[in-house]
Amino acid sequence: MTTDIQSSVTIDRNRLLAFDLETTGPDPRTAHVVTSALLAVDGARKQDQSWLADPGIEIPAGATEVHGITTEHARANGRPHAEVIAETVEGIRAGWREGRALVVFNASFDLTILRRWDPSFEVTGPVVDPFVIDRAADPYRKGKRTLGAVCEFHGVRLEDAHEASADALAAARLAWKFLGNLPDLAAADWREVNAQQARWHEARQRDFAQYLERTGKDASGVNTAWPVAAI
């Protein structure tokens, strides 16, 4: 057992560590980090830590349109990519040691990127993924399940979308609300909370793969693993 492993059993929704990345692209198997944010939440008190990275590659125009950061800006002002990854991973480990739950919207994207760049990264504490929980709680709702759409549906504020710190804060607000509305989940051992979300994610993704196959589309890229995809 390592010192990274969370010691507390249940999740305190008033002590969270929200996490978000903005990247060079939508595929965690190839994406480089552009910005990273960790937001420690203690009730109404918040402490933000954020990084701008030089990803070491050109930032595609499509990615810049999403988060607003150009290759030139990242090269001139960003920290080395490896340092940003290392400090982000250490920040997450510190949060788990402090007894916090890590909140990540669509965790299998962001955490897979961390694992890809730092193979030593392991999930040793609670992860709360509002994307997975929302799909499981309301599977038949029509419409998008982006962070913005989920926040709008649940009446949660999202300011400055696709800015990593703002997205992390919105995810924390969703997690706080969901954990309050799902007392059985909040009261469970965090290991079971993680396992339940993994089951929800796998079931939903398998349904999606079957849909693709029925419509003659390639389902080989569908990820069923959570919170870190197999890469």
C-alpha cells in the first residue's frame, strides 16, 4: 500500500478537488496538454492551481477555437509539458492524501491523458464523474451531454466554458449537487462509488457500441474502461 491511497471511506461533498484539462485534440491517445487546473473546494472556500503548458507540438486551429490558446502563446508563456504533467499528478495525489474526492467531468478522457504521459499514475482515491452519473441517473434524456449542456439542464453555473479552471469549478458544482441528490452513493465506500461508476460507464458504452454495429459503423474505438481507458 502506498501513501497515495485515500484513507477515509466515504466522500465528503464539501471537500473536493476538481480537475480539468484543455488539450491539443479530442483523442486521449494522441492529445497533449495545453492547460491544467486543480481546484480545491472546502465548502464556500476555493483554492485554484493552474498551469499553461508548451505541448511540444503545434496546437491545431480547431483546438485553439475551443480554448483560445495558440501555439505561439503556449511556446512563449507555457511551462515544459512534462513538468505540468508531473505537478498535476502530484497535486491529485496530494488531494487524495488529504481525503478529497477528485471531480472530473468525463474522467476517462482527462485521466487517460495523465496515465499516457505518466505511466506511474494510478487511481488510489475517489473519483466523481458528473458525466457518468448524469447519464446513469437520466439515461433517456435527449440532447447533448457536454459539460455546458449538463450544467444548463441542472441549473449549475458555468462561466467561461473551455477555460480549465472554470470547467473544473462547474464540474465541482455538479458533483456537489449530484452527491446531495444521491445519498446512497455519497454514503458508500469510495471504492464502491468508483466501481459503480465503472459499471455504469461500461454498460452505456457497450450499448453505444452495439448501436454503431447495428448501423454498420465501426465500434472498435469505443472505450468501455473507466476512469482510465486502456491505451
